[in-house]
Amino acid sequence: MKRHSTHGQSPNARTVQNKRPRTSQTLRVEQDSFHDGRSAQHEAEDYRLATARMPFDALSCVWRKGTNRHLNRRHVEKLCNAFQQGNLERQEADNYLLVQCSAEAVGRMMSHLGQPGSRSQCNQVLLFENWVVVNPNEKAEVMAGQHRIEAMREYVKQTRADSKELWWTCIIYDREINVKLRVNRRDLSLPDSHGQIWMQLVLANDQCDSLFQGKKYDVEKQMMDILRLSTADKFPTARLVTLWRNHRWRPMITRWCKTRLGRVTFNISTWDWMASYRIDSYWFTTFEQVLESLAELPEECADSLQASDWAKLAEALPTGHPEMHVQRLFYPGQAKGESRATRCHGLFLELGDEAYSRTYHRIADRPRLVFPNFQKLLKTTKEEGRIMMQVLTHVVAWLNPNPTVIIDKRQNNKPLIREDLKPAIRERQLTPLFRDGKSNIYMNTGTMGKENRSAQLEKLSIQLEKAVLDAVRDQMASFKSVVIKDSLSIFPDDDKDGYQKRFANKPWKKVLDTVEEIIGPVFGSTLLPTTFQTTCDAANHDQPMSKITREICARVLEIPEVARNPVLQCPEAYQELSASIDQAVRQWTLRWSRADGHDRLKSHEMPEVIEKTQASYESQQPWNACVSPNLDRNDQDQIDSAITQGSKLPHNSKSNTPLENGQIRSNKKTKVYSQVSWPSFQSLFSRNEGYLS
């Protein structure tokens, strides 16, 4: 039907629209040029077979091709009230119904009436009252007018008129009619929804698969022609074209809009920005759950289910819902053992009692059916979607040093962001076991075939993406705050020294914990520096740590609370903890060494123990958290070599490199300070094999 135009807008609104046209310049120039067109109904005149008064029993509102819109009960009531006020006018040419059938069926009626089959008779109104007798196996399909038919039924019922009054004057077209007449209804009081418009394009494409090919402005022009739009219509045609040309979203939207629930909830502008953020799998996971549940409901239920019905199901029935929850929703207040039940007010209004009961039993018998709150998902704002995309891009930067670079941002089918998560997941799949963060099950990937590994990799990347984005949505209010929102534009390469400070904030910490829960520790030496400016006094440099302190410090990173918190892993925090522990250990050692009658050590043995402890510092193992700055080059090289060989995580190509005299060369120019050499944080993580597995 003809869409709403910009009539009624303020002059300023029209001015703004003229400055930013939705159509391309080339298309606008072509449309501004002079041409004399014909209406869709005029073009359909060649397919017109007859004009006749037809009984409702001879008409069907179910289409052989495509999907007709569902009845709008409020619109039916509005029409019925108009009929009661004397505005029936079913014999006026402007109010004729548009129907289609085979030419053979009309030919049989013409023979029955003794009329010649000349097209000159098309404008004459014939009486096809005996259609059902002459054509018992064929009904005419109503292309436009089903609400008038239903309103007429109600009007006859309310006035108790004879059933013979159930007829309407119809223009009958051949079944081969052009799609434009079928898919466009001119009733401005009931405009087509975006879902109905999408299915109209699907129907047009099915009838002529050469449509919607070529450049974007060509496709846009074809769509505007079929949908009978002009540049004055406020309709997002350009976004519609973008979605149509997207190879992932087009089939999903088509499946979605084949359902009544999908058609009433599809919005072109919303789905357009959703598609632009390259997190398709996150949206599709929920959409698939909805479609799977709809497919298992009784057909009459799925065909009549409204958005309000689904909202009630989503609120009342959690995953794995018991029968008691279903009964409480469908038959509230029903006492146990009662044979007669009262239906829930406002639930499945279009279902009769038997169909309502079948729907109840179907849902009660299948507790695995899920009813996700997809309407809440569709209420996500464009700003929130962008934040979700940005945070996921940060996670990619943590795990993948070489993410995909998008060269042409205008491309319709850009690669998904989660594809850049797969290399990191694949690296961890090389280990015998892989952590499943959702179910805490360890999955053996070593014995999988190539196809199974690929499918598992796909599944894990979707799982990781969903976990991250769910965490972002849980903390969305915080991510919208000015301070944290500013950090979204600062990536690791932009601030290598200060990047980890963001994890002191709850939302970033929640995302990091989520990632590490699934794949283990994230950060290597690129984000956590291997060198730092020492804050110890000069006197402390000459006093080595006790062996007890070193043994304690060597196990600090194995503590889950520390391993999951990057702030506690930074060198400054580690050094402060080591100094505090060492002071306490020395006091404890001296105090107990002076104790008389000690069960394990005699007092004269303690000085020797302390001396041996300090002397053993030079022969410490290469995994110790801190090593003496006075080590010679050979000792330091042995430590560095052991660190490199011991690391089980892949080293980042941008990590720091050791130089002579135990110094570190960073990719970034830094001031040379008195340094304490640290083993790579990747190697320290690798020590904790139980945590990584």
C-alpha cells in the first residue's frame, strides 16, 4: 500500500530531510527527470478478468504464495462501526476488493452465465453467486480487503441480517498478475509494518530472481518502484537495501518475518545498526531460540501469537520450567483436581478453548522449550550496541596481536569480530584440556577430528563472545559513565604503560574475569611490563631476600584471586608485597630463633640456618619472583633461557627483549632506571598448569 508521506511535518523538518536525502544522488536525479508513469492498478489492467459480486464463501484470505497480514481486531471494529453509521458503500468502485484466481475458473463462470469471454465485459459487474457450485475446488485469493470482509461478517451478525448479505464487489485478476498489485494495499489507515514490507520483497524476488541485482542505487530504485515509494516518503529504503544485501542477515530476517511474531517486531532501522556492529552471533543466538520454540508450538498458536503473549511466556517460564509454572500462567487460581479451569486474562486471545488447552499441554510437556526475552534485546539502543562492539574489540586486542583490518567500511558483509578470537582459542586447544566456562567441564580437544575441531572452535568463539557481551550488558550503566566510556577509545597499543589501570574499575574487571574464566589468564608481558623503577632503598639492594620469602612470593601468582586480578600482578604491587613479607619473615625467624627449648631447632643452630638461607640466594632457581641485580651475565642468561623454555603460552611478537647486563629493551623508548629483573609474566602464568588447563 502507499506509505505515509511527509504531509503534516514542519517546514524545518522538511528542510532537514532535503539536506540529507535517504536516497543516492544518482537515484534522485533520475527521479527528478520528467517521465509519465502508470499506477500499479493501471498496469494490472491487462491481467483483469472480470468485475463481479462474489459471496464470501468463494473467497480465501490465505495466499498460495507469500504471507498475508494477520487481522487487526481494532481495525475490524473501526470498520464495523463505520458500516453501522451508513458508510458501507461496498458497490463503490473505490471500495472494490482485489482478488485473483485462474483464468479457467472465471471462464467456467462465464460459461455458466452464458456470457462471452470478451474483455469488453470487464467493467460490467457480474453476479458470481454460484461460484462455489461451479468451482468447488478453487477459491479466489483476496489480495486487498480481508478486514472489510471480517467487518462485514460482524456487521451482519450484529444486525441479524440474512447470510445472503455476505458478499462484496470484487475486481478479479489473473494469477499471473504482477507482484506490485498483490503486495501493496492503499489503505492509509492501516499501513504495512516493516515485517510485511520485507516479505513483500521476498515474494517479489521469488517471482523474479533477477530483481535487486547490481549497484546499490539500482536496487534502491527497484525497491521503491515495487513498494510504490517516492523520495517524499519518510521510509528507510537505503537501510532496507543494506540489510537485503547482507548475506548473513537477509536469510535470518526472512525466517524471522515468516512468523507473525517476527513481522510485528522487525524494525528496519534497529536491525540495520545491529548488523553494522559485526556481533551477529550474539543476536542470532536469541533469534534462533525464539524460532525453534515457535516451530514446536501448535500451528494455530504460532499463527496467532502476539508480542504481548510472548512477553508473558518469557516472564513466567524460565528455562526448564516445571508444569506448575505453566499451569499458574495458563490457568491461574485453579485448585488441584478441578475439572473446570479459568483461562488467563489477556493470554492468547485469538485461540479457542481447545487450541488454548493444546498449547498449554504442549508447553507443559516440553520443559526444554525456552522463551527468551528478545524484546528486551531489541530495545538495546544504538549507543549500547556500539559499547558492546567496542569492548569485544578490546578483548580481541588482549588475545590477538594481528586482528583483521577492515579496509572498505562500506562493505555489506564484513567479517565478524569473534573470528579474531579463534586464533587465541586455537592456541589453547593445543593443550590437552580446554576450560568450558559455562559448565566447568573440561573438554578434550586432542582426539577431535578436523571437522569436529572446526565446529568446536566455532562454538567456543560464540560462547566467549556471548559471555563477554552479557557481562557488558550487566555493567552497561557503568560503561556509559564519562570516565569509563572514554577508556573505550584507548587500546593497549595506545597506552601500554597505563592500560592495565582500567581493571581497577568494576565493569572492566568483570569483563576480564569473564574471559579468564573461559580461557584462562589473558595478559602477557606486552601489557604487564617486565621492568619497573625500583623504589627500594639502596640498603635493601645489598640485603637479599630470605629463601622463605622467595618461596612464598613464587606461589603468589598461583592464588586464583591474584591470577584473576591484573592490578595485583603489576611489578610494583608484587614488590611491595615481597618487602612486607620479607620483613615479617625476618622478624619471625629472629623471634623464634631466640626461643628456648625449641622442638625442631636448637638456639645455637639458628644462626647457621639463617646464614645458609642467605648464602643460598645466589643459587636460587630461575623461577623465583625476584633475582639479584648483581648477578653476572652468564647467570642472568641462564635464567632468561629457562624462562623462555618454560613458557607454555605463545609469546607476543611485541614483547620486550633481553639485552646485556640483565637490562631489558622495550619496543618503546623508556628511561633507564636501576632495575630488578623479572621473569616474563607469561612464564609465571605457565607455572600454574592447574589453572591453565
